[in-house]
Amino acid sequence: MERDATRPTSTPDPDETRSRLASEVAEVESAIALVASGAASRITLSGLKFGEQLSRRFHAEAQASGINLEPLLWPEDVGCDLTIRRIDE
């Protein structure tokens, strides 16, 4: 059976994954800092591939800054949106 050239391979590219993860980490850190500074009361980052894992990774740090991280999971485990908001909101 020949491989269909229009279908992506099932093995993710490690460099692309590393780049995407680094980008999403920077986005979450920036959003936490923005909300903690009071410049925004809530930010929603959408289309995150690693959002659920990042919400767990940054949970304690965010809580210590008075910030709540709320992942909004997509069906079929393909990613999520992440809402960053002040706990007192």
C-alpha cells in the first residue's frame, strides 16, 4: 500500500513540537504576568496544544500570584483553550 502524500505522518516532528511548546510556555507566562500586574483582569489563550499540561505546570506559581488557570478542553484531546484570571474576579 502506498502512502498518501496529502496525509500528514502520524509521527510529530520533534523540532516543531519543541518550538510549539516553547512558544506556548512564553504565552502562558506573559498572560500570567499581564493579569498579575492588573493590566488585564482575564485573558483567554486559544488553540493551545499543550494547554492542559501547562495549566498543571504553572498552577502553584499562578495561585501564589492570585491567578487562576482554567483549561477549557477540546473534544478528542486535540488541545485546549486556557483562561487566566484573577482569583477574586
